[in-house]
Amino acid sequence: MAEQFEEDIIFSLSTLQQGGTILYPTDTIWGIGCDATNKEAVQKVYDLKRRDDSKSLIVLVAEERDILHLVAAPDLRAFDYLAEQDRPTTMIFNHALGLPDNLIASDGSVAIRIVQDPFCRHLIKRLRKPLVSTSANISGEPSPKQFSDVSALIKEGVDYVVKWRQKDATAAAPSRIVRWNEDSTVTIIRD
């Protein structure tokens, strides 16, 4: 099992470093991902999903401190809020930094989630960059709750399909999405 984990990390890293896309398990549902700092790779994800790039994608990071490199002066109370959550929570922060324009919303915000999943955390730490994460489906179709729910079009459309956890039949759900407001309040976007 550890051998498969490491093999998938190595192939995923190689694919991401070359500007490719991956299909991978996250701490929520299966996702399509790429290097979040690579504009062309981000565009490949939009194209595969047939999604308008005005609809932003989620960025995954391994630790709180990673957010400090992606958001200008984030309110540190947001980290306290995230630490109190009992399930994966994606937070929309204002004033995104260092990310391609096609990953930043028109209002300058970015959606970020600190992952708990061991595969994602390991991959992000080894890549030393954030990852894009978006549900592994064509825009408008149901999100895959497990690998077997991912369509052949998506599996064939990415550059690498991670084998780790493909047989995991645990049904998963997308993350909660909240917006951190300038007045330190939270607006729930998706619960």
C-alpha cells in the first residue's frame, strides 16, 4: 500500500511539474487538479470541465502558513474559525496574491481549503505549491462521491489518474464553502 502511495506521488509530481492535470482523491470528493500557479494548467482544467473561467476553482494548501503567501494580510481570526470546523471547509478570502488571473475571482478573491487528507498534504508539500481542486465532473453534472462515479470523459481527459484510494467506497461530499468578510463575519455559501 505504501508503495502505491509513493508511486502515485511521484507520477503526480512529474505530471504537475510539466503543466499537466491529475485526477486525485481529496479530503472530500475526487477532484481534477493542477499546479495552482500555472495559468495554462488552470485553463486545461476549465476546458476539461467545460466550465466558464468566471466560475473560480478551489485552491488546496497543506498548512495555514501557505495562505499567508496567497492572500494579502488575511484576518488571523479566520484561522480560528477554520480550526473549529468539524468537516472540510473552503474559505473565500479577499485580496488574492501570486495566483494566475484565471484562478482569481473577478472581485479579487480566492477560495482556499487547508487539506487534511494525507495524500493531498504530502503531494502539496512535495510540490511546494498549492493545488487546484475542482470536482471531477463536467460542469453541471453531479459531483462524484467516489472514484467509480467519475465519468470516462474525465478519466481520459486528465494527464494522470491516481490509483490511491480508487477502491474506497466511502461516499464523500463536497466541502462547506464560506466567505470571510471584511468585518470578520462569515457568510455560508454552500453548507
